[in-house]
Amino acid sequence: MPEIPLAPIERIFKKAGAERVGEDAIIALRDVLENVAYEVSVKSIELAKHAGRKTVSADDVKAVVRIFKCINLS
């Protein structure tokens, strides 16, 4: 079951300059965002645990994003 509502995804497309957006595109972007968010979450939790913490910090999330950028997700 998806976690992110479709309306905010459509607003992101519009803010980026799209005049019209198909529902299939909105759903596809939502799915991609949820998958990336899940992977970042899992890796952020691993970093927090490795540091001996139970609380995931913003620094954990930012570190994972930096690592993913090095990997080049495209």
C-alpha cells in the first residue's frame, strides 16, 4: 500500500514546469520516491546502529544520500 499521496507528487511536477501530467507518470514517480526513501531509511538505520545509537539522525540520512550520489543511481 503506497504511503505518499498522489496530489503532492502532481504538485511537484507542476512546480517543475509541467503543464499536464498523466496519472501513470504521477504513480511512477511516487513509486520511485517510495523505493528510494525505503532504501535511504534502511541504510540510515544501519549507520545509526553502527554508531551504537537507536535514533536515526539527519546526519545519517545525509551521509547515505552522499554515498548514493557516489554510486550514481541513474
